[in-house]
Amino acid sequence: MTRPLPVVQDPRSADGHNWIKDYFLWAPLALIAWRLAWKFQDPFISDWDGFDYTVQAVANLPTPLGLGRAIFLAYNHWLWAIVHSGFGVPVERAYLVFRYGVIAQSGLAIIGTYAAAKELMANRVAAVIAAAILVFSPFFTIYSGRVMSEIPGFLVFFWALWWMLRSLRLGSRNQFLLAALLFGLSVNLREFAVFYIWTIPLLARLYRFRLLDGLLGFALAGAGALAGFTFWALYSPDFYLPAVTTWWKLSARERRIHNVTSANFWFLRTYAYQCSVAGTLTGPIATIFLAFKRQLRPVFVLSLAGLIAILVLMMNHDLSVNPRYLLTGLPGLALASGWGIAQLMNWRSDIAIGVLILVAGLQAGVYTQLGKERYDQEWNARAGRAYLSRIGGLPENSVFIVGARTPLVNFYAGLKARPGWQAIQPGADWPDTHLAKVIDSYLVQGRPVFVDLDRDLWNPGARESSREVIGLEMIRRRYELAPVNGSIFRIVRRNSTPAGD
């Protein structure tokens, strides 16, 4: 019989680990999360991945991203099938079904955060603060109202963590193993758990389980994490494996083009602060103190995993354009921050109140700072939806070079609303010096090629340079441009080509 690790009970609760009775604490937090998600929901689709997810979920296709996110796409496909057949929702509005599904999960994810924190620390104050850190994270709020996988990933991550910790405390080996498997399966929604799976054997030992049990839990979590990848590799190897190989090659190419430099330290500082002021300022300090608290070693292990996740992601070449990646480390930092601020309130409540006021003020400043950026994203999303009116009348076999509007072209082509459309993709698979050959190949086939020279569609974002702009200059020199609609031009071959092209 295993002996669970003793924990410090919350003196104000008869059962320090029971989260259900604390509905007066977690219910308001969940309602706030739902309210924020609804208020700041995406007016259309703002993320490239969101376009791809919608097409893949409708068509029941896998994504080559990460480890496949098979569960995320599968349940959205089933949800779409039910709503489409039952209510006749047109395919062009499928994104609404997926977005509302994410909104519904946001509050449940916060309840899971509270439950896991209460199970781990047996302290109401610490659990409330940990959950509140997620609720008021600007990135959490933004992605609570988008067709993206972050919120579903948090939902299963925290509930699986709660079940795993509870099973360890109660000494239930079988439930622990099932919870570990579910923890790993959460990777098929979003890869958060990849950075925390290594903690499973350590947590098992800290709760006095056998090493073999911890290793078995680790193995089951690993198998769950690879389940989606394995399924598609076996079920559709001719389609899925080449897509994954291509994605990895393109990612490797992107890493060579956009080298990780010391600038990532700047991005890390900026984006971590934007992700959560409380997590950034108090999480690392609390983790240091947790290292010396023997009874709270499980909290330390999880908070350390969060810090390591952020440091690893600092080496990601895409951090400069995808700050949401830092949500990966937020679970561990939120748990550490919740404990740290709760301890500070027990020691010096006046100082703790001052810290909370400071953090709240800084967080409000971050919301204000991100307000313009989010307004720009909303405007861009609405402009993207309206873009169809500008190109909808163009030939069915059109090829587009439209920068940030490329996902829209792929979206309508993938949904079979405009099946003949095709786009020359910016980013990793931009043809660089071969761009003219690619354009000429389409023109030889008799397919019209259109380019949008709107500079806002070719903004490199936080990166210092844009390879695509060089290609646009080549197009201006080499081809004639026939006006179509505003900044949209049809590319026409000249009889002679300027030297150097």
C-alpha cells in the first residue's frame, strides 16, 4: 500500500483538497472567463492556423503541425457534422461552430485550473490566485474566442493533472495510470503536456509510489501523446507522412532563414510580461522558495517545468511572430505564483495587498498596451472576410499572391467553395529566386495570376526582414501589371525581360 505525501491543509476547509464545495470561488472566475471570451471573440478568423483547422476539421483531415492535434480536429469534425446535418449551417460558417466550442470550454478550463491547484496545495487562496492568473492573462482571453487549440488543451491538461494528483494522494495506482494516459492524450489538442510529462515519475515518487509505477505512468503518457500521430501514420500513411515530412523540412528551412539570436531574450521578456504580469514577476521567485519546501516539492516540480518550457521556447525561431507559445509555461508559473502570493498574505498581508495592487495595475497597463494590437487584429479579420468581395468574381482557376490573405484563399479552396483557387504561399515555402519560374508555369497553363501589392499584407511583423518583398520587386520589374481592384493586379508576361531577372 502506498503512502501519500503529507500536505499542508487549508485551516479554513474541512477537506483541504475538496474543490467542489468552493463553488463560490471558482464559479465567479469561470463566469468572468466566459464573459471575456464572448466579449473579445474573433470577428472572423485572425490566425493562419485557424483557417487550416477549420478546413481540416470539416474535411476530416489531419494537420501536420506538432504531433497532429488529432483529438482537437476529431471532436470539431463530429461537432460540425452534427450541427451541419441538424441545423443546415453552411460550410462557409463552420468556423462559428468551432469558435463557440472554444468559448464554451474557456470557463471549464478555469474550473479545472482551480481544482488542480486546490488538489496540489490544499489552499483556497493559492488556488484562486492560480486560476485568476489564467483568467486575466491577455493571451488566454484572446485565444478563448478563436478557432485555435490553446483553450481545449488547457481544459484537458488541468483536469488530467487534477485526476493524476488526486489519484497519487489517495494511493490509487490504476486511476493514476489512467490519468497519466489522459494527460498524454491532451497533447493531441495542444502540446502543453509535452513539457510536463517528465514530471510524472518524480510526482509519483514524491507521493511515495514505486519508481516502476511512475515510469509506467510516464510511458502511458508518452503513448497517449503519440496516439494521434501513430493513428494517422498507420491509417493514412500516403497522405499524412509526406505532409509531416514537408512541414518539418519547411520548419528547418525557416530556422535557417530566421536564425535564433539574442533578440529572442527581448521577445521573451516582452511576451512573457504580456502573457501574465503575475506569472512573470512572482512565478520564478516563488519557484526558488519552493525548492526549499519539502512538503511542497510537487508544486516545485511543476513550476520548474513551466520555467523550463519558457526557456526552451526562447530558442524557437517563431517566438517573434507567435507570442502565444509562452502560454505553455503559464500553468507551472501560475501554480508557483498562487502559492507565493498566498504565503506572502499569511506572512505580511499589507505587503501582499500592495503586490496584488501593483500586479493588477501593471496587468491593466498590458491590456491597454495590447488593446491597439487586438483592435488591429479585429480590423484585419473583418477586412479578411470582406476581401472575398474583391476577389470573388475572379476566374475559378485563379492563382493568388496575396500575402496575409493567403489563408483566406486556402480556406475557400479547402472548403470547396472555390475549389480551383490556388495561392503561392509566403513564409517557409516562398519560392524566393524561383518565383518567376513558378509564375511563368501557371501562365503557360493558361491560369490567371493575381498579386496584391498592399504593403500591409506583406508586413514581416516582429522580424527584421521580409523575403517576400524582394519577390514583389521582381514582379514589378519583370511583368506588366494590369489593374483589377485597388491594390490587386493581374500579372501579364512581357515580350522582353529586363536584364538580371
